[in-house]
Amino acid sequence: MAEQEKNQESFARGRRRSSQSHQAILQAAREVLEQVGYQAMTIEAIAARAGVGKKTIYRWWPSKAAVALESLTSHTEVYVPFPDTGSLERDLTLYFELSFPGLQGKSGTVLSGLAAEAQLDPVFAHEFQRTFIVPRKQELVALLQRGLQRGELAPDTNLEVLADLIYGAKWYRFLLHPAPLDDVFAREIVKLILRLRSEASRT
Amino acid sequence: MAEQEKNQESFARGRRRSSQSHQAILQAAREVLEQVGYQAMTIEAIAARAGVGKKTIYRWWPSKAAVALESLTSHTEVYVPFPDTGSLERDLTLYFELSFPGLQGKSGTVLSGLAAEAQLDPVFAHEFQRTFIVPRKQELVALLQRGLQRGELAPDTNLEVLADLIYGAKWYRFLLHPAPLDDVFAREIVKLILRLRSEASRT
Amino acid sequence: MAEQEKNQESFARGRRRSSQSHQAILQAAREVLEQVGYQAMTIEAIAARAGVGKKTIYRWWPSKAAVALESLTSHTEVYVPFPDTGSLERDLTLYFELSFPGLQGKSGTVLSGLAAEAQLDPVFAHEFQRTFIVPRKQELVALLQRGLQRGELAPDTNLEVLADLIYGAKWYRFLLHPAPLDDVFAREIVKLILRLRSEASRT
Amino acid sequence: MAEQEKNQESFARGRRRSSQSHQAILQAAREVLEQVGYQAMTIEAIAARAGVGKKTIYRWWPSKAAVALESLTSHTEVYVPFPDTGSLERDLTLYFELSFPGLQGKSGTVLSGLAAEAQLDPVFAHEFQRTFIVPRKQELVALLQRGLQRGELAPDTNLEVLADLIYGAKWYRFLLHPAPLDDVFAREIVKLILRLRSEASRT
DNA sequence: AGGTAACCGAGACGGTACGTCGTGTCTTTGC
DNA sequence: GCAAAGACACGACGTACCGTCTCGGTTACCT
């Protein structure tokens, strides 16, 4: 969120940011999210639970979405590692199976809430893309790239667009379509993807 | 949403006003959306502009999202017909090229706003899926089915999941990923889909 | 305000009070008062304008009222000398005419602001009385005493109460009553006071 | 406070002001004033105690001072009747003795708080003068007028200025000067006033 | 000469109240 | 007898200052 203060120790005047408050706020946000969900979470509730003035939150984050995003990403458990087993089929299946559980329950609520906020608040949208969407997409592209180099995909496959298809299907079911995110879905997607092994004949 | 006022001129006791108000509200919603966008639109603003009591809005719609949804769908221009040219490649490309423009500009804002609301309000989520998401998905499945029957897709292709991939990619770029929805994207997706023609060898 | 550090040089360790900051604060207070008036003046604004930490102000004054009071009294122009012309009528008339202008404009705003603060803050009320109200009252009593000794007032006149009447009329018009503080008012008051020359007949 | 809605029944649309809320607010204000004093009273506390939204208070009063003023004057006990005994001396003495007790204790705090607010808020100052200060002054002038007609004051006495002197002395001791408002003070003032019986000789 | 205590500018901190906004409900009155 | 106008209870918003604290640094007295 705020790593851009590196070369400023020259004119760092006044009291420093309290990392105690910083952590208390993120922890409080996690607890409030757990209890009432993203929609009902308020800055006031976070401040009250963290024992912190509202100003302190507004000083460091522009919106409740930003707090929620950092409270989500600062907890390592949320991060799903991208597998590298030497097989595209296993990598993809494994990735889906690992990432689906995090979309269920309260943590899923947070994520869909952040996606909602990104629609309503362009500033947050940019931040969300920068710190969440794009890095994950890049890792997925790398995963596909490894498969391509092993010959598991046609060499001329547009990996960017393929990643859009894969992530898109997942987000589509998560956000919009009333259909389950389960192992059956994972297998069916992987089955379709693997057919792309074949060279493009024409077009 | 509210088509049940048909045979009511008989006991016209100020009731005839109803469908007039109904239209005025939808029209006002469209204007407010146009001017301030989905996020900043309020029920109060719609009521004021329509010259209508807020109660009248709440009587027929449960939320501003519901008003926006109906104001969007009641305008036929938004509806994109699914092509049937006899060629899967042409059908898909045409569909993309026709539907992308509606996601730009203000009407795109409304749609992403509704998608956002669906994350935050489960009641509206259900309505949005029922009247918007699912019908379009079914039409896309039908389009793919026609291609499959023509032999343009492998006979054992899971069309539901394939539709998730296609719609997913579109919504993913629209809602989450900072990448353009243009003809290049359309062509690349179609190119990938068409490779699925080949029979599944193993898996 | 802070003259009680006389016999403390025994354990006067550390840096001494910066008279430069002291003066900068009083000057900044005067400027802020001039620009925004007493009500809108804040400690933060004074500190910012003086280029001084808020703590430095709180170290030496208990409230913004105390700063304003000192910034007012430290400027000699505000002090109105009590005349001694040998005539009660001339002394009183002159005093009024000299003191009325200071109640107009911004400096009047400060004074009424301090009077307001004295209602709201008992600690400041005491300070305001001690350093402002009482000394002036005593000088007025002395002025009246000189008149009494010259036979211009009845010998049994209660000068304390008479001073209350005179000052009261001035403050009443200044703070509460929407009537002008001008030479006509001054003359009319003096006219009434001078009638007290006559001995009390009964009572 | 709001008597200007007389000839408006022609276009009185919408829900009317709830007199229940109105009274609840005034009552709550009285209670809060009693408990914490004027300075510490807040709009939020009044709203909470009255079971009323803050908006409802702001809709009808511009400031907490206005609420306090109406809550004070709407309680008839505060009003001190001006006596008419046929004797100026008795009228004045009686008036003082009746009015001094109301300046002690909590109700005195409210009054000095309102006087303070009038210094800080020009809009309220005008309202305070209009509904509180001026009417009382006029009654005092009338009281003096009765004495003058009975020959208890010189016929050319400037009653306006005399009233300023009398009220001024009272307010001066009440707001500014650390001296008691008691029967001794009342008698001494009256004694001085009564000396004005004599005709002006010169001046 | 060094130690150390009090000062200084800057500004983040926990708090409190502000006045506004939008929600969804409820009156009142006019048509 | 419906529906416009709009008052209502509620509750979060984001802001403004308060008075305190922490920080790095500066005097200037006292060993």
C-alpha cells in the first residue's frame, strides 16, 4: 500500500506512523469482516474495534475497500501458491482445487465485495488491479508458459487470452453465475484447455 | 418486473396515473444514470426528477439496482441479438463485435454498477441472474450447440463450461482486468475456441 | 501571564523559553484574529502561522483564549489611559470617547470573544477578571473617587456600585443590546451620573 | 421561534412538523442542560435523549444555542414578571430580588452560555436580542416610565440610557465581574437610581 | 568537556462532535 | 382513495480541532 517511502529519511520529521495502530486496524478489519461481512463493515466499526481514531484510518487508506484489501492480502493464508509439478494438467487442476475453498464463506464475501467496490470506485479499481488481479494473472500466464515449453500447448497459443478465459470462467461463476465452483468444474475446464494441444490447422 | 397493470382503466381512481409514473421513473432513472453514473444515482434523485414520491418507487422496486436494471433492459437498444449465420466462427466473432460497444461509456458503467450491486445485495443478485445473466448464457449455449451440431465442435464438448469460459473472459476484462475489449480480443478468443474442434484424445 | 518564574533559577536546567517563539505566537495570534475573528481562530492555525509546534503553545498557555488575551494586552495600543483633567464630567466623557473606538471592528470581536470564553471556561474567567476586568474597574473607581473628593459626587455615594452601573451600561450595549456605542450615548450617561451630585435626602 | 407559518395553509403539502418531536427535543435539551451544563451540551446528546434524528433538530433550529434558548423560554418559570406596586423603589427592588435567583445555579449557566454564544454567532445574537434582551429592556423602560409619571424621576430623564445602566450593572456582575448578585447590591443600585429624582440643574 | 534536562518544530495519535447524506417508513393533504 | 410532498428515525459519512505523544534535534546549565 505504501512502500514508496524509501529515500525520504532525509526529511522525515514529526512522529512516525505507529505500526501498532497499523496492525490493530488490519486485525480489526479482519474481525469485523468475519463478523458482519464486507457490505456491513464500516470505517467507524473498524476504528472502534481497533481503539483508533477514524482520522488515523483515513490518513493511510482512502476507503474501506483499501483497508479490506490490505487486511486480506496481509494475511498470508489467503495467498494460493501456483503449483509447478511438471504437468500442465496437474498444475491447473491443483491450482483450481486449492483456490476454490478461499472463495467460499466469509473470505469469499470479502473478495466479491472488493470486486464490487472496484466497479464503483475507479481509484480503488486501479489499486485492486495493481496489487491483486494483475500479479495473479501474470503467475497464471507463467504457469501456462511452462506448459507450452513442455509442448503441452500449441506453440502459437495466445497465453494472455487463454489466461483471460481461465480466470474469466472462475470469476464468472464466482461473481455472476449461480453455478458451483467445485472439482467437477475444475476438471471440465482443464479438459477443455488440454484440447488446445493441437496445432491450429487453419484460421 | 411490473407488467401487471393491464386491465385497470375500469376502476380508474387515480390508478391510471400508475403506468405513467412507472414510465416516468424509468425515464428519470435513465437520465440520472446518464448524468451522474450508477454509483452517484439515488432513489431521491430519481423521485425528484420523475416528479414522484419516493414511496411510489419503493412500492414497485426493492432497490435502486432493481430500478436501474429495469431501466436498462426496458430500453431495447441494449439487447444484443445472438447471430445465426451458419458458421460458429462468424457467429462468435459477430456476437463479440456487436456486444463490446455496449460495454463502453455510460451504459457500461450501469452494467458494471449492477454487477457490483449483485455482489453486495443477495436479493438483487438473484434477480440479476434470473433476468440478465442466465438468459444470455442460455442463448450462448444455444449458439454453441448449433456449431456442435454442424461439427464445428467436438461432440463431447461440455457446452456449459465452454460458455463459462467465453462469457467469463468477456466479463473478466470488463470488470476486473485492465485490458481492452476490442476486435483483436474477439478474434483471439474465437481462434482459441475453434481449436476445440478436435476430438478429445485421452484425458 | 507567566511571571511566576522568579525564584527558580536554582534548578533551572535545560533550554530556556524561546522569546522568539513567544513573540511569533502572539504575532501570529494577532494576524489570525485579524483575518478570521476570534471564533474561527484555532490553536492549529496559530501554530502553523507562527511556524511553531502546537506543544509549544500548550506549554505556555492553557487555551486559545489565554493566547488571545495576552496577544491583546501585549499590544499597548489597546490600553486606554484613564484621564485626570480635574473635572468628573470631562474625565468620564473623555474616557468613553477614547474607549469606544477600540470596541469597534476586529479588536472588538476579540474582546467579545474573550467575554464569551469567560462564560464557558471558569479557569479563563478567573484569569480574564484578574488581568483585565478588575484592574480597569479599580481605575474607574479611582477616577470617581477623585470626583467625589472634589465634591462632584455626594460623599456617601457607593462608588463600587456606581462603577458597576457605568461599566455595565458600556458592556451591556457592547455585548447584548443592539444599540450604538457613540458620543451621544457617552453624553447621556454622563448627564445621568452627574445628577448624583445631590445629597441623598432619605432612603 | 417559528411562528411565521400562518397564512400558508394554502400550499401546506407533505407531513407536518411533529409537535411530539418538537416537545421531546425541548424537554431533552432541558434535561441535558441540567445534567452537564450549556458548554458540554451537544446536539447529538439532545437527539439521542429525545429519540430523534439529528436531522430533525437541524431542520428546525440553526444551532444548539437556538435550541437552548427556546428550551429556556418555553418553560414559563424562567419568566420574571415586572412588578407594578405604585412605587418605583419597591418595583425596582422587587424586580431585582425576583430575578437574581434565576441567575444562580444551572439556569444561570444556561443564560451565560447563551450570552457567550451571542458573542460567537451573529445570527444567534440577533435572535437572542429579538426574543430575550429587547423585550425585557422594554418592560424595564415601561416600569421606569410609570415611576417618571408619578414624579419619582426627573421628567427629562433618558429612560433608555437609564435602563442600560440598570440592566448593565446586573449583567456586568453576572457575566464579568466577580461580585455577588444579592439584596445588598439591589438596594445600593436602587438607592443610586432614586437620587435621580432631582431636576437636572445644569450640564 | 560532557551529561542531561528542558526546550523546540513537526506531525501522528485517540477522541469527540460536527453537519450532511441517503435510506426506507410515516403522515398529511390535495386531486 | 391514491399519491405528491416531505418530515421522520436512523446511522455512517468524512472533516475539523482538540490536547497528548513521539521523534530527532538544539540550547545551556551543572557537574
